[in-house]
Amino acid sequence: RFTSDYLPILTPNILTPADLWQLSRTQKLIQRVTNLFIEYDYAAAKAETEAFFWHFADNYLEIAKQRLYDENHTQRDGAIFTLHHTLLTLLKLFAPILPHVTEAVYLGIYGEQQAVSGKSHVASIHTSEWPVADESLIDEGAESLGDTILEIAIAVRRYKSERNLSLGTELKRLQLATDHPNLRAALSGASADLMSITRAQKVEISEKPDQNLEQISSFSEITIGIEM
């Protein structure tokens, strides 16, 4: 139902690091699950797809929500494209195992002959093409950065939970300090994603930690500081 609020986009203007992370992981899921079906390992195929679905719902959607809600956001198209690409893939991977549910969701969101990914959809998910991994979207660097964004988000969630704060509580400032220039540049490019998932009003990337901030975590060569 959440996805049905956004019309599919064929070619996004900009893909953020989180979009690239999600799209890369989706291609690898297609490869793994397809091989499991070929090997008749249906239980493992179902488990892989379920685990990916919950990762998508709990993490990527939380990162993308602010871009999706803001109709004027310059990076909104990338979130919509990634949302539909991932959901359509998941529906098709689930279809052999959950035929009736996936058919209802597929028709409810896309409907007959609605254009997605440059093609007109056929009437049933069960006569549509099986997903094929787009290897041009597999990006190890994007996956590494996406995993780092997720680690930061988990640390901030833990900080809020330990203080009985809502996960939606805004931070006045989030500082990420690292003495690695390449990592600083990558994190700077992910500022919009970091602001969305941490609810930070400002994300600051620096070489040295600000000792006036509350230091909540240090991992992967990054020190996290927070100002409420």
C-alpha cells in the first residue's frame, strides 16, 4: 500500500548511496534465489527472500522515507525507482511460494499494462518474466558504504532507545569523524540518507571529533558524536 502512493519511474535522475546499496543487494538476491530454485531448494529460497524483505522494510525504507514524502526533493526519483524495483523483484521471487498473495499485491499496485522498467505488465504475475540480475548495478563499494550507513543508524537507534526516546526524535547535530579522507568524501555524499535515517537536522563530516559532543560510538574508523 505504501508503494502504491508512488508512480513507477523508468529512469531516475539521481541515485543516492543508499539507492545504489539497495539495488546492488537486490541483484545479488536475484542470483542467489534463482540458483536455489534451480537446485529445488525451495525452503532456502523462501528464507533468503523473507530475510531480504525485512531488511528492505526495516532499513532501506527508513532511509528513503523523507525523500519519498518530500515532493520537491531533488533525489526523490531515485527512491521511487529503487522502491519499485525492489518490491517488484520480491513479488516475483515470492510468487512460486505465495501465488495468491503475490498476485493480489501485484495487480493491486501495478495493474494490467502499467509501464514499469520500460515494459508493459501482463495480466498476471505468474506469466510475467522472471527477474534477471542487472550486473551493471552490482557495486561492492556502494554495498560497503551502505553497510556503514546502517551501522551508524543502528548506533543512533540504540542511543535513543537507551534514553527512552522515540526513534523519530530529531537530533540537532550528528557528527561523523574519521581521519580517512576517502571515507569522509563517501559519507559526505550520503548526507541526505544519513539525515533521513537518523532524523538529524544537520550531519557534519569531520577529521577530528568535537569533544563538546556526546560521543556515543566508535567503529569502522568512525567516531559518532551527537547533539540533541
